[in-house]
Amino acid sequence: MKLLSTMLSNFVQIGQMTVIDSSGKTHVFGPGGEGTPNATLKLHNKKLETSLALNPELKAGEAYMDGTLTMEDGSTVRDLLGIFAHNRVTLRRLPMQKALKKWLKKIRRYHQKNETNASRKNVQHHYDLSNDFYRLFLDEDLQYSCGYWPREGMTLEEAQRAKKAHIAAKLNLKPGMKVLDIGCGWGGMAIFIARNFDCEVVGVTLSDEQHAMARKRVTEAGLDGKVDIRIQDYRHIDETFDAIVSVGMFEHVGIAHYQEYFSKIRDMLTDDGCALVHSIGRKGGPGTTGAWIRKYIFPGGYSPALSETYAEIEKAGLWVTDCEIWRLHYAETLKEWEKRFQANRAEVAEMFDERFCRMWEFYLIVSEFSFRHGKHMNFQIQLAKTVNALPLSRDYMIEAEQKIS
């Protein structure tokens, strides 16, 4: 416990953490104080005391999943993660954590190597869990990306419809256009565009579960002649499109494939077309994906800095015609997802098990806090091949959004 005590004494500068070690002894760290996070936890394994000191970002999540770390005295994992969130800067300044981060940055290309076969495997790891499972916490349209919350008091359904309208409005769509949706999920955006703009839409996914449901939803919407949902890697598409949209997919590309991604978008766009890339990003410079998230939730995933994104766009010879940053929108979305997940937790446990429930709970909360207290945000980058592909003012976006809101 000595090594962990030293680490926690330096780490917890805001709030208070009470740790009951494997022998039953209580240790208190941090100054506490009104309005600051407070959590009590028990460690059930002596070896855990050392592993937590060496790699807390990975081992805390694993221990909570496995039940070797439990929350005590009415504390919840949200309380524990609140302490991590408020003390994240202090944690990363610790010598051991600085050395670990430095090493992970050096090998991050290996973690993000998303060749065709690996990319499909990584997508299926997360998105092929069960369509019924995702129905338990997403909105009715199964939008598994950041909602748009321009007003207080919106429901999740309203925020996700607002997101689709906001993104579609940026594409400058006209009836009869051919649109590509890269990473189409369960087909919600493709159906939305076809229905509201009278466009033909091709949606591609690497998830068998998403593909099956998306095709079923297209048929139920009476849009079989308008929307074509395929299991296909975007790199294998040999067609051109008037507009391309990519929502929540760029996070799965990997830094080694950015130039390939943007060059492919350029090659698939018509000369007067435009693309809209909506992605999670990070404030500041390039970084790494957290070890726990990378191992259990999004293998191969990475949320890029704008600097490394723009550099690859420039190499592809594309115009950045518009960029918008969403800050706390994903925090609000994740908070609502976690609320719905907890309301259906018993059903999730029946589908999987309690370990899975703890994993998913940990994922939703740590992700919310990365947007609420950390450096994560969303960006929407609009791209074009030619300088005059789009109107010179943003008025057309506003008008299109108002028509369908």
C-alpha cells in the first residue's frame, strides 16, 4: 500500500478519496471541501494496490469491472471518476504517468493500425454487441454520436434530430443529388437525408448488426429506391458523389490512415460537391487513447487534434470551407445515455452479465467527464475540392436547417 499511498497523496489535490485496503485499514487522501468530489472505495486484492499505483487509468477500470474494487459508504463510480476528472492534470504530471504517456505516444501508430481486416474486426467488437442492447439507451432513431443541444430542456430525441438537421444543412443538398454516408450506423442519417432532401443515399458500414437493421428500417420507411445500405469499406468504393457525410467514423480511422481517408473523400467528390466530417477531437496537440478505452471499448480508436487533422487535409488538396467546434454537447448526450442505461440496467445484465454492466457504466461516465472536465470536444469540418463549390456566406445553412427543424 506504500507505493499507492505515495501516488494518491500527490494525485488527489481536489476533493477527497478514502481507500480501505485489502487488510481493512482506512487511508484518506486529499483536502476535501464543500462542493468537491468525495469517494470511498475498497480494494479486495493486495496485488491491486501496486498495479493501481503504476497504471491507475487502466487498472481502476479493470478492477471496478472485476469487482476487486468496490464503492463503499454510498459512494458511486461516478464519484470516483469525478475525482479522476478534477485531478487529471495532477495525475499526468506524476513521473510514472509521464513516462507511460511518452511511451504510448511513440507506439500509437501500432495501436491505430486499421487496415481493412483489422478495421472490420474493431468495428464489430463494439457495434455488433446487440441491436436490442443499443435500443435500451439510445434515442428512438439509434443515433450513436453527439447530439446537438442549442436550447435548454431538450430531450435526447430532439437533440439528435437537431444534430441531423444541422449536419444535413451544411451539405448544400438539392433534390436528385447522390450522397455517401461513411459509417452509416443504423441508417438514421441516410433516411433523414433521403426523406427531407429527396436525395439518393448510399450508406456503408462494417457492422453486420447495423447493416441488417438499417436495411430493414429503409424498407419500413418506403425508401428502398432511394437508400442503399451496404457492408463495404469506404476505401473500396469506386463511385462519385455530390455530397459525403461522415458522422462519428473518423475516430476509427487511425493516424496512419488520415491521408488515405481525406484523399479518398477528394477522389469520390464531384468538382462542385462538398463533404462534412463530424468527429470527436481534442483540445491541444496530438495525444493517445486512454489504455482502458482502447482495450475494452474502442480498439484502434483515437480522437484527433485539429492540428494533425488539418495537416492531412492540406496534403489531400482539399479546401476547408467551414469548421465548427461543439464543446459540452457530447457531455449532455452521454449523461442522458447513462441515465437511460441505468434505468435499464437489469435488462442489460440479463443480456450479458454484471461485469459488462460495470464496464459500460464506467465507459459512459468516463467519456462524459472527458468532455465536461477534460480536453475533448467535437468538430465539424466542411470540405470541398474547388474554391467556388459553395455559397460565400453561411446563410444557406441557416435557411436549410430552419426548413427541416
